[in-house]
Amino acid sequence: MDAFQKEIDERTNLTSSNKFELLLFRLGSASGDSSGELFGINVFKIREIVPMMPITTAAGTKSPMLGMVNIRGQVISVIDLPAVTGCIPKTGLNILLITEYARNTQAFAVESVEEIVRLDWSQVLSAEASAGGDLVTSIARLDSDVDGSRLVQVLDVEQILDMTTPVRQGLDQGHHDTLKGLIKPGAIVLAADDSKVARAMIEHGLATLGIPYIMTKSGKEAWEKLQSLGSEAQREGKQIADKVALMLTDLEMPEMDGFTLTRNIKSDQRYKSIPVVIHSSLSGSANEDHVKSVGANGYVAKFAIEELAATLKKTLLH
């Protein structure tokens, strides 16, 4: 376990172009009589991996919440990940994945941890274009061979946390009035996120703010849409700013991640003036430093609508 933890610590600084690292683990199977399929979670979300420890079950706790653990003085909620996905662990819940998501820390109980693999985002396909379920955001091909490649289901952590610990926030009306005045008539915010629940929350937030938008499901789709809008502006004798006021993008996305999307925009003379705001659950100083290095104009962690509104306002005013 110590060697595995060291491997995670060393690799969280990965900054290769359009690459990421996936922690593979097993949850069991529907019948509990086999090891089941492989699942994955981005290494950037993992703070540490620890053996199962005593869990304190609070009064009224219901599945898939298991209770709480105390790790170095921090009380962390534990989620039974096999229960969420409908799996039965063959050997029980043996490992806790301690994750940092949207400025909160939580533990996912799993059966076993397998390995870390380094992949290109082009090896990851949107689950919505395949047979993935509602809890799966994408399907990763582990091998270079397209035919017969081993597949990993990348879980939609945002969807799972929204199911288990939903957070809903209000919005100051002042942001609504200010932001509407900062968007040119006819221009939109182009947004990209691969999570269904994240897209729904972003769409609700932008609609509440009175901001017209186009939502896409990946960096690749957003890049293609931006190029289409750029061609449209050129045909009409307009500037790209007349079509796109701002790009709002997640980091983890199939086919093309948010880092690559941002680099593409900022390295292209046609689009480099478009402000880019990263909206991600991958918090931490290393990620924020990387965001700055690729030229993004702003960074805000999910999901605080007030902070998103304030960041959009600040970015559009500059």
C-alpha cells in the first residue's frame, strides 16, 4: 500500500498534453461470485488510499452512506461505492479511497485496488455515445488495439455525490443584473462538461444568471463548436467576440481535456482573445498553477454558484 501511495503522490504532477492517469479498482459483481468489472477514477481526485478502518455509523445513516471515519483528526463521510453501483463485493469492503472533490473530502469504500494506468484522453469515449449507465461518465480503452481492448468504466463522481450529499445554493440577484450587461447581444457562453449532473447544474446556474449559453459534452465538441462559430462570424463580417463571450470548461473530459482545449484557444490567433474560465472539481494548488500555465483567465471550483458568478463577472470585466 505504501508503494502504491508513493506512486500516486509522484504522478499527480502529470502535465502531459491531453494525458491523465486513472486509478483502477474493483467493486464486485451483480451476483457477488466474481471480481466483476474494472472501474476508474482520475488520480488527481485521490488524496490517499488506506486499508478499511472502523466506521462510526451515525443515527439515521442509510445506504449507500456507511458512516464516518477519523483520519488524523479529520472526520470524513464514507460512501459504499458497490452499493451505489449495484455490485456485491466478493471479499468485502477492504479499501478506502480518500478523495477531494469540490473542496470537500469524502471516502469511497471499494473491494480492491488494481493499478494506475496512464492514458491519452483520445482513448476515452463518452458513455453517452456507448452503453454506459447513468453513473458512468466515460469508457476508457486500456490498450492501443481498438478491437478487443480492455475497457474501464470511469465513474461520474459528480453524479454519485449529488445523489448521496446534494448541495443546492441560492444566488444574489445583483450578479444576474451585472452579468447580463457584460454579454454582447447575440453572444453566448460556450460551456463544456462531460458529467450529466454537472451540465444540469451549470445550465441552471447560467439560466438563473440570465446568460445565454451553448452546452457541449467534451473539449473536442467545444473546440469544434468554437471553430464553427468562428467560421460563422467570418462569413458575417463579425469578430469572434460577437459570437462567444467566454469559454467555461471542465478539466476532465473524454477525447480532449480542458487543459488541451484552453491551450488550443490561447494558441490560435482567431480565438486567443476569448476569456477562458476553468470550472472543475479538481481543486488544489497544483491544478490551479497548471491552469495558469495554459493561459486560462480564471479558475473556480465546483459547485458554488455564487463563486462561479463572481468569477465570470471578474473575468468579463477584465
